[in-house]
Amino acid sequence: MGVAEDPGDFGGYRESVLVDAHHVENWWPATGTTPERAEKETALTLFADWTPGEYDLLD
């Protein structure tokens, strides 16, 4: 998978191997300017490691 250094940096990414993924919930609490705000988003957090071809394979 390609991991960008900055959001939207499609030309400057580094290749990595996907090693894990977790379901997460992001919450945005109410603030002083928007007291009624309480938003929730479900997403995946992806964990990457290693450069492709430079890791040990399990037997």
C-alpha cells in the first residue's frame, strides 16, 4: 500500500506492507461555538510496516 507523507500527496508516497486494520469510532464533541454538535464517524485505521520485499516470510 502507498503511505503519503501529507494528505493528498499522491506523488510522494512510500510503499509499505499492510500488517493490521482496526475499526474505530471518531467523536467530535460539542464546543462553545456549536453546543449541539455531537458527531460520530466509523472508520478503519490501517497499520503499515516494512518496505515490500524486505521482510521475513513466515513458513
